[in-house]
Amino acid sequence: MDNTIEALKNLYVALGGNADDVENIVIIPDMINAIAAHVASGGAAELPAVTAADNGKVLKVAGGVWAVGTDATT
């Protein structure tokens, strides 16, 4: 069973972080700050921003990232 630090490290990795970057962190607030910094730097996968003008469009992967298109090919 994981402790809180190990669970937070698992979350960091699940969000796309490198486990080596946080291997020496042993304090919960420091680990939470590392996760926050990773997310703030765009490290976690994000969906594209959309507005009502995008109604009827589709979500697709283009160039390895999520994108909004008019159909599966555009």
C-alpha cells in the first residue's frame, strides 16, 4: 500500500511528469507544489479551448495533440 507521497508521485507521473524529477521529494506540500508546477507549465495533457462557435465540430488528434476540426479529417 502506498503512502501519500508515493500516491502523489504516481499522480505526477500519470500527468506526464518524469518520476526521476521528484524521486527525492519527501514532504507532501513539496510534492503538491511539484504537481502544480508541472500542470502550470503545460505538462499535463490538455484539451483545446472551445467556445459556442465550435458547436457541431469534432474533437480529434492532429499532430499528436488534441484539436478541434469540422470532421475526422479536417
